Amino acid sequence: MDNHADWAHFGPVHHATPTSYKSTVHKHVFTSQMIGSSASLAEGDELFSEATYYGPAYMVSYMTGGMAGEEIASRLLVAHVPIDVNAFDLRFGVMVRKNPRLSDEQNAQLIRAYSEASRLAFLEDVAVWRTKTRIDNPLLCDGDGPIHLLRQWYNQFYVDAASVGTRWLESKTIVIDVEGHRSAKNRDMEP
């Protein structure tokens, strides 16, 4: 789940450029919201993504972008149910809103193309997961996002409910200064 809080993975993994990123945690819900660009899911338009985990096993995303000059609105579902300590059953689904300006045939063609682009973007994450090893206390940079917070939130589902307490009853929002991070990174690269 680390990439849910890791805004910086969008560039190297998905070839997308975030311009804003924030995460909000409240009770059993963890939401990350990204605005940016993506050649495959926005094609020059602004990409908006709001991905929400409802507990530990499924995430629903609402996305808007563009393809073939048309606006696209979609919902993605990712379900991953643990099978044992080292494996989980993974499911992925995409729904795309029909565009009323297009014929049924044009909609079907656009929806197939967008669904495939979404599937391929998801498989970019899966490729990382296949070789990833969990490190309990990873070394993180300021711009990596609230990965530790996400892990602490996630752990509440693997302990007795009585031991969770009231920590997650108050909503917390973390806003990442994406532009400031990029500017600092660029300054570091200058001679």
C-alpha cells in the first residue's frame, strides 16, 4: 500500500507529473488526491485522481482525464485480499462514464482504450510489488509522502480493535508541497 501515500512514484513508475498531492486519514478511510498530468490517462488534459481505501482490502478511485480529445471520468476498484502472510488475491476493475456526445460504437471504442490504459498503469504498480520487500522502518525523504502514517493506519486492521483507541477518530490531512520539492530538487542539481 505504500504507493498510496508516495506521490513521488507517479513520475518514475507511471510517467505522470503531480502538481498537487494530499492525503487524508479518518477512521477506517485513507484518501489520497492527486492533480497532475499523464500521457496515457489524460493526454494533455489535467489528470485528477482521488483514491480511497475503505479498510485494508479494497480501494475505489475516481479519476478524470482525457483520451482522443474527449473528457473521461472513471471509477477504478482494486481489491487485494490476503491469502497468507506472503500473498494476496488481487482484483482490478474499471468503469468509464459514457460520453453523451458519442455514439455507442465510439463510446465502446473509447472505453476499451481507456480501460486498457488504466490496466497497463495498474500493472506498472504490480511490477514493482512483485519485487518489493517490506522494510519496517524505511529511510524516507521529506518529499516521499506520509508513508509511515499510512502504515500506522493500516496496522489498525491487524490488532485487536480495543487496542486501536481513538487515534483515527480525528481527521488528519497532509498536503505535499510538490512544486517546492521539485524546485529544491532542481536547485540541488544546478552547478
